[in-house]
Amino acid sequence: MNFKHYILTRYNSGLFTDNLYKIEDKGLYMDSRLPWFKKHLKSLDNQTNQNFTHVVSIDPNTPEEYLRPILNAVYFAKTNSVFIYEKHIDWLKRQHKEEWLITSRLDNDDEYYPEFVETIQKNFKKERMVYDILTEKNGVTSGRGKNNSPFTTLFEPWTEGFKTIFSGGGHTELPKYYKCLRLPYGKALGKINIHGTNAYYK
């Protein structure tokens, strides 16, 4: 094995620090996200290939009343999850490096279907590139034309100034920096959950 695979989740980036997304009711955001995050964790527990680490980034100023239920949810999950209070790239700089790094992004209210990790790793290439996947929303399978969805995965050398899947100006701008392809798999590997506090309703 010459790679390590990390699934990166930003739980509440900057919410209690600089609040870049200008969320007015922070308590509502935190309370409403927890049930979706439990589904998110369950989808990782159900992966047919468990050769990955789930890294959850949390705003360091998150009040204890909101932090405790998140930690409790992870405690009862089977997935190998790590909590960090910094950017993913800073944490990864301190980890033992393999030749290649795989980073997949998954929002805290979305899910992977069980074959996601297995399919990504079966299609691993020693090439700096991005894979996007087909997703399901409200029972309908679809994919973006530019392969730049919130379900993208980046392959990159770990020892050559790695960037992670959160590089650049967000997932929509990935095609500016990388070759972005659709993963060769004919059905949805991710599920977008639509609810009252996600970006769909902004």
C-alpha cells in the first residue's frame, strides 16, 4: 500500500470564530446538523472498505454544550474518526507520509453509499487528479458537467507540496487546478440530504 485515504469533514468551520457564512442562528445550525451527522457517520460505518481515516474539523471556539453531543455520536460509531481544531492540511502535515495522499470531502449532512471507498481505491492512479461521483438527491441520480461537486476526491503526491481536496477557491473551482474526471461507476455513490439549514436553501 503506497497511499493513505482520508475523508475530510468540516463540521462548523469558523461558526463561533469569524462566521464567514453569516449564519444568524448558530444554535439552530448546530442542533439541526447533529441528526444528519449521525446519518453521515452511519454511512461511513457501512463502507465495504474501512481502509480510511475520517477527520472532522471543528471550530475551536465551539461551546461545550454543542461539542459534547458531536463527540458522543462519534464515540458510538465504528469508523476511525479523528477530531481536530485546525485546518485539515495543517493536521496532515504532522502525519506519517506515504507516497500518495487521497483526500475525499464529505459535508457533515451528506452520506456515502457503501461502495464509495472501495470504488475510489480500486480506481487509484499515481496521478495528480480529481474524481467526482454520481450522487442522489431526492431519489434522483445526477452528476455535474464539470465534475466539481461537494463529493470530490483528490489523488496527489504527499511529499510534493500537497494541497488536499480543499485547495483553491472551493470545490466548484477544482477544474482550474486539476484534471477532473467522473469516477467510472454507473450508479450514485453519494447522497445529498436536503433540509432547512443547508446551502441549498441559501
